[in-house]
Amino acid sequence: MRTIVSLLALALALVLSGCNTVRGVGQDLQKAGEKIEDAAKKK
């Protein structure tokens, strides 16, 4: 259990450091949502 928590914390740190800010996270989520919408429209 301790290992899983450590790995999740590390993954979260990497994701947040990649975006640098909360605004960056929001923009990334928005882009992901747009891609999902585009994929849904194509089907």
C-alpha cells in the first residue's frame, strides 16, 4: 500500500511540474476534452 501511494504521489508531482501552474492544468484538460469531442463527432 505504501508503495502504491508513493508511486501515485510521484506521478502527480510529474504531471503538475509538467504543467507548472493550475492554469496550465486547466488548459491541458480543456485540450483533452476538445480531442474527445472531435473523436466523438467523427463517429
